[in-house]
Amino acid sequence: MKISIIILSYNDYSGTTGPCLASLSNDPAFPTWEVFVVDNASNAETRDSLLSAQAQYPSVHFVLNEQNIGYAAGNNVGIRLSTGGVVILLNSDTIAPAGMIEKLAAHFINHPRLGMIGPVTNAAGNEQAILASAESIEGKSEQGLRYANSGGNELLVTYRMDFHCVAIARAVINKVGLLDEEFGRGYYEDFDYSLRVKNAGFDLRVAEDVFVYHRGSASFSKLPRETKELMKRNKKRMLRKHGSQVLFLHLRDGNLGILAQYAERMNAGLALPDYRIQSRIEFAIKNQPRSWFKKWRYLNRVKKIAHTLNIKIGE
């Protein structure tokens, strides 16, 4: 199955696209992939770096947009050019350890209804986020790989995908279409596409056996005013498009959802990946709400699921 990878570039080549490309090129399967770097009108320094990278990676296709056309439109440029049966949208601030891309795409082989699938990571807004408390990239990656390699190839249900790294079946693109460019510079287009894919009858899954490092962005409180306004505007667009289908779930709710799925597997007599479950329980406790009432209610949920999984946690 041919794999197409699309990396959207915007400034800071040495801190984002450069390390991302380097990690991909270290994978033995790199020569077999179709890779596109789509640049959204970066500064001159980044453009120069991209031209140098073109010589370093002659098999990679570099597309230089004359304007910053936004996240969805930029990725759509790459999607239109791609020919793979699996299309992977990969944020420029990610690092994919060797073997992870192939492992992610391979899940489509035995799951014909699978529409989109994503890895676990150290930074995401949904249940793809796992506990990775190390300070360094290497440390977080080591923890993430331990998680990915500590059990079977579980595919667990998710309500929406986080597009820091997402693999999309070509059949989905043919049926659902491209990303909605009306979301402008970004935010919520991945949520929108997730609901569109689900409504088209495809499954969304988290690959518990695949890890990709994601640097991630700053917290909402630290974002510039115009970015906050964009997020608010796109949130309203989501509600207009999808209405009651839209549930703005916190990542802690997604994490408990994963644990609940493991509890269902235990009740069905299936083997459980102990390290992953312990890690997610620890993650759940670490991410408890600040409000005393929400905290009390949330910890009761955590304890209930932990009890089902035969795990005892402190008061």
C-alpha cells in the first residue's frame, strides 16, 4: 500500500520541518514513501532552508505557496498532488520514530471500515495524549515508545482525531472530499473532518501501538488575541455545521474513554496491556480538574474505572 505524507511548513525550519524530515529520512522505508512539503509563504530564511533541503532530499516534493493560505488549504494542496492509498497529514513539529509510519498505515490492511487512524503522542487535545513526563524530546520519545511497544496492536474508538499526525484512507478522501478551507488559518478543521468521516460510515481509531512525538503549541491563555478570536469563530462554525453532534470533550474525558474500552476488553476475557493501563490511570490522576466539585466528581469516575480494572488507587 503506497503511503503519501504531507508536511505543512511555515517558518522555523530548523525547529520544525528540518527535524521532522530528518526523522522520516532515518526510517528504512523512507525511499518508498511519497513525501510532500507544502510551504505556506514562510520567511526568506525558511525558504532558503527549504531550497537546501530539496537538494538533500531529492525524492521529496517541495511546493512553495506564494501566500499563507491556511492549514486546511495548505494540506489540500498536498492531498490533491498525492497518489497514495493512505495519506498521512504530519505536522511539521512532529518526530516520527523509525517504523511508526509503516505500523500506522498497516492497520488499514485488516480493517476495511477504517477511515482515519492516529498514533498516541505526548501532546494532543484528545485521548491520543498519553503520559510523557520527561523534559527532553528523547525522554518523551522513549516513554512514548515504551507505551506503544508494551502491548498488542489495539485499535480503540475515538470521537475525533487530532491532526498532528493522521492517516486517512484514499476511499475517505474520494467520498468525503478535502478539508474545509473556510476554517482559515486553522483550528477545528480536524474536528470537522472527523465528524464528516464518521457521518460517511467510516471508523476513527487510536493506534495504541504507534507513537509520534509532537512538540505542540502554547496553552490557550498564552495565545495572542487574534488567535483566540479565530478559535472562537471556528468553534461557532463547527456548531453551525454540525449542531448537536458537536461535543467539546476534554482530553481527560477521552483518556477515561480509553480506559473504559480496556475495561470492556477485560470483561470479555481478553488480555490487557498492564503498562498502558497503569500509564493512563496515572495520566488521569495528573490531569484532574482544579474546581473541588469537578475534581471530586471526576476522581470518582477514575476510581470506578480503576476498580473495574482491578487497580487500587489512593484517596
